[in-house]
Amino acid sequence: AIPLTPNGKVDRRAIERMDVSIESSQAYLAPRNEMEEQLVAIWAEVLNLEPETIGVNDNFFELGGHSLLAVRLMAKINAQFKRSLPLAVLFSASSTAALVKLIASKEDSSFDVLVPIHTKGDKPPIFAVPGAGGNVLCFQPLSHALGSRQPFYGLQAVGLDGKTPPLDSVEKTAIANITALQSIQAKGPYHIIGHSYGGVVAYEMARILVAQDEKIASLILLDSFAPSVIQKQDTPDEAATLLEVCVSLANLYGINLSLDRKSLKKVPKDKYSEYICSILNRHEIDVSTEQLTTFYSVFEANRRCYLTYKPSIFSHKINVSLFRAIERHHDRGTVNDYGWNELLVNQIQIYDVKANHFSMLDKKHIQKIVKKISS
């Protein structure tokens, strides 16, 4: 409703004071049992909404939820109900009613490499590979910005369930991802995106698919360095890797941490996880030592894959675009093409984004990427 003045005119000052949020596309349905009431209360706290405005069929992302809030939401849900539901569950169970079914089942949620971020639309699907942390939640803003006609799927890392061992090579990861994407799109041409380490996996996926006589419509690398650049750097020790994991986790919560490596080295190695968790908890990041261990195992496995991967040169021309984060999170030298042209027949297309390694996927920085994909 548009607020009016006593004279019947539009009250512009009242409009400026209004807290407007996206309205749900679902008809309102009130909580029907205690568990739904508990979940609605958690959603209300995270989304900063009144519980009475949230129906059990409402979509989390339609109500204004985003990747940072999703991390907080799942942390609170898992703590409340003593579960370990993965973040990607929010894409397949995005309402409180759907989450109740998962929680009430008492069964472990099945792990799938393929995560449906947006399944509707008449355009060819896009498949996106995340960085070393392996979580696809970072792609939700990009998928949303591409619109309702663009199907978008994430390819999450094996091992995030805390039970399955992470894969130990880029080649194995690429094959697992190809098997997953071909369950949705059996034949090319394919559109593939990779962020950071995910760009390396995306490259190998494209190389394998072309070797199988499939076509690649586009390969987009988001602040991703070729292995030759990474492998020239000093190999980080366990302390440095743990700090990088801590920074990556904090970024999921929208927090930019600056940590002192020397301080961590003073801590006994068997207390590393507790120390990192204490830092994260002080910043109101709800991470247990078990969750940190799972995240670290995936991150470390992917880091080793990055350092040992020996890519073959592409023998065909392929449309490859590189988006560089100008505000560098890592200093990898000044190689203009990030080392990719030595692997390609034709020159890579380069675009700069005024963001850092993580924030380039935020809503406010992705328009250049969206424009390129849409073209």
C-alpha cells in the first residue's frame, strides 16, 4: 500500500522511512507444528523479519536471504536440531516446510556433486565450479542476477559431507563434475564457469569434453590462476593453510579477517583447530571444530590438487574469458593473463573487476560478469 498524507497525496517522507523487502511468491501458510514454529523463529531472526510475515512455504532467497545469511541460518538450524545439514541444502529445501521434512527424517542428507541453484528457464544451463573451499553458495548472487530464464547449477566438492574422502586430483574432480553435469545436459555445447581453483577444474573439464568431441560454448574463469603461476610460489605450511581456511570461512560470513601467522605458530599443532574456531567464534561465526576439520580437509586436498596438476595444452580454439579481481586478495605476481595463454591456441579475453578475490561474486560487483555471460 502506498502511504498517503491527510490530503490524499503520496507521503514521500513515509515512503523513505519504509523498510521494503521482496514479497514471497507463495500464498501465506502459518506454521502447523512446533518444529515449523521453531524454524520460522530462526528465519525471522536471521532475516530480521517478524515471524508472522513468514509462511512455511516461503522461499528463503525470495524473502531477502543471500549467501551470507544462508551460512548463519544453517549454523543456527544445525545447532538447534543437532544436525549437520550442508549449506547446499538450501537450494533444494528452500522453505521451512521442506527443511522440516529433512530434519524430521533423522537421516543423513545424501551428497550430490550437482547442486541445482536455479532449474527453470529456456536458456542453455550454466555449470559453475567453486574455489578450494568447494561450497557453491557463493554463486547464488550471480545466478539471481542472470534472471529467471537462466538455469544454473553448482558443482560442489566431494568431501563436504565430512564422510566421503575428498578427491586427490584435478582430473578426478573434472571427471566427477562431467558425470554430474551430463545428468542434466547429455550433449554440448556447454557453458562452464570456475572461480579460483574452480577455474582450473573448469579448464580440465573443458579439455576432457573437447577430447570427447563435445563443444564448449564458453569457459569463464573468475580470478583463477593457471597452475604454472601457483606452482612457482612458495608452498604454504600447515599454519599458513589454516589461516587461509579461516579467512575463506570468514568471507562466507561477510567478514574480512586479517590474521597473524606468527601468533598461530605459537599454538601447539594439536590445538590449531580450537584456536582457529575461537577466532571465528569471537567474530560471531558459528563454526565447530568438526565443521572446521571438514572444511580444512576439502580445502587442503584441493590445494594439493592445484599444486600437482600438470595441464595439457588445449589443441582446439575455445572461447575463454578471464575476469581479474583488481583488489588482489593474493599476490601472484604481475602475469597479465594469469598464465593461461601458454595453454591456449587463441588468446584469452581479459576483463577487470573492481573487487577482491572473494567479493567479485558479490551482488554489487557481478554486473560485468553478467553482461559477458548474457552476450
